[in-house]
Amino acid sequence: MHDLTRCVQPPAVSHDGFSSLAVPTYRASTIVYDDPLAFARRSERGLDGYTYGLHGTPTTRTLEAQLTALHGGERTVLVPSGQAAVAITMLAVLKPGDKVLIPDHVYPPVRSLCADYLAPRGILHQAYDPLIGAGIAELIDTDTKLVWTESPGSGTLEVQDIPAIARAARARGVLTGCDNTWAGPLLFKPLAHGVDFAIEALTKYVGGHSDLLLGSITVKDLGLRKALKGVLGVLGIGVSPDEVALALRGIETMGVRMAHSGRVARDFAERLQSAPAVARVLHPALPSCPGHEIWTRDFKGASAVFSIVIRPELKARIYPALGELRLFAIGASWGGTHSLIAPMDVTADRTVRPGAAQHRPGRAGGAVGGPVAFSRCARSRLRPVVATAIMTISHPPAALEPRAGAFVRS
């Protein structure tokens, strides 16, 4: 054998006596077949077989199986991000003329997906009050093919009545999806509450170290899995085994990390209720948070993300005050080992006023509303959300103390 040949033909070595606790990282574009007939009949291997690296390796299959078990599903597909998980789901089940219902507190890029990508292609969308519960039935018409949920929601943290929404949709033959990133399968299992698609940004708690991008979609229906894989195949979308390897490492400590950060965040949220600059704290574990009673009924605990509403007269001081923080970093995403904070004005991302008409026509398939966003708390009056600071906590509460100055001094 020539030396150059030896360079590309690694010798076989014995694995006898070797066993590791770590899942091996299998990288591959080419999948090698035993003979020409096996290659010619590769399509017969099915969705669980190995045919090409883009469609999965034993490394990706391991994470898929682990997430499937945690969610109580039948199969999981991995995608490059949480937003990709939402987009792939919608592309798999919606066609021109169909409509998707989205909660008004949905992750902003999802609203953009509906308005800027799906709507020009003839797929309609309508925003609804996140706290509508079983009342979603009144919005489901013959065009509605998917009801999207996100609980708790982005920014304003309303907790949705997922079981009621899922029952209403299923009774009318409509599919449901849930962005479960805030809770993860340790705190809430959407499939167990009747949802068809449970999606997550694995970037957050599964990854756990702010250094990877991944998403997942878990289903109980193998037919839905086939539809998802079909979209991934024609679009040429796959995930890197190296990203998956990081996720497999991170998921082993997810329970410990979530328990710690959730405990610290809840304590911090309770303390912030008496802070002079804070008008309101939005944390699902607090009775003042919209949907708290549903959180108490359906969730096993709270994660580390919550919001504070700053008093309107102090809005101009938010940026200077955040610039003085010592340990909190300012940035998007969360679920890692560092505490983060990000200022967010939700006014532009809210189009539905609870208690009013669900929508009035705007852009194709969309809805527009008044200039002020509202969040609703059970048995309380409506309150405008002027400026919200979204926090994810890993450090003890004292870490939020600024170097100098604050919003207000008492």
C-alpha cells in the first residue's frame, strides 16, 4: 500500500476493554454502504435508517431519543435553532389558503415569519389574546389548520391554558404547537396536555453554556414526523454532530442548573416587587402574573426567566442604569451559566387588547391594534406595559446592584 493511500485508510484498532460514559461524536457527510445493491435501495431504510450525513448520525439519533423520552413522544427531529423549529413546523402543515393562530405574546421573530414570509405566500395568520383559553374555539374557522402557543409568553410571561386550547383545537380537527423553551420537558410536557408539536430552543437550557445553536420538534404522531422530515430533506437542512455533542453534554446537568437558577430567580423576583423603580414583576410563580393559577396547576416549577416593568416616568433612565451593572451581561438568549438582562419595549409587538375585538384587518393575514401593549392579570384591571427588562438569573440577587446610581433613590 502506498504511503498516500495509508494516509486516508486508517488501520482498524481494537476496542476491547474500552468503554466511555460520553456519547461518541460521529461526523459524516458520506454514509458507506456494503455493496451497490444496498446503495441503490437506500430509500428503503426509512426515516430511522442512515442514508446520508445530513439526515443524521448515531450522535444526533442519541439526542433525539433522549428528548423524545423526556417529552413522552414518539420521535424528535433536530433543527439548527428554536426559530427554525417553529418555521419548519409551520411549513410542514400549512399551505396557501390555510391560517395559523398565534398568541399576541409570541416570540417576535415568529410574528415576522407569519407576516413577512408566510403571508406573501398566501398563508394567513391571526393574533389572539394569550389568555383566551377554551375561547380559542370561536376563532377557529375552516381555514385554520394550526394553533400556535407559547407558554409562558415572550416578554410579558402570560401562562396559557394549553390543555383547554388543545382540546378546543382537536375537537375541530386542528393541530396545535407549543414553544416550550421557557419550561423545557422537566417543568412542562406539552404532548401530555394534548399538543401535537412540542418545540424547544435547545440553545437555552439543554445547551446550558451559551455556546451552541439548536432546536427540536417532538411529536407523538409518526405521520407528523414524516411531514417534518420531508421539509428538512427538500430544504437541505441538518445539524452539526459537534453542536449535538455539546447538547448531549449540557443535558446531563440541565436538571441541576434549572433547579438552582429557578430558585435564585424566584427569590430575586419576589424581592424586586418592592423595588422603587419597579411597577410590576412578571414571573409565573407570583400571584400577580397573568395565568399564575394555570402555572400552579400545570407546571412542576419555574425556570429563571422573568420580566420587570419599569415605572413609566423612569423609562429614560433604563439604558444608563443597565450600563452600570457589574455582573449581569446585556444580551439575547438565556439558559446559560451567566446572568443576563435585556431592555425590551413590547409596544410594537402587541396587537390584541384583551377584552376587545380579537383583531382588525391589517397586512395580509395579519392584525393590527392600538399603540399600547397590554397584559392581563386575573381579577385585575388592564395595565400598559411601557418598558420591560427581561432577566435570566444565575448569580445571587446582589449581583444586580449597579456600580453607581440606580433608577431612583428613596
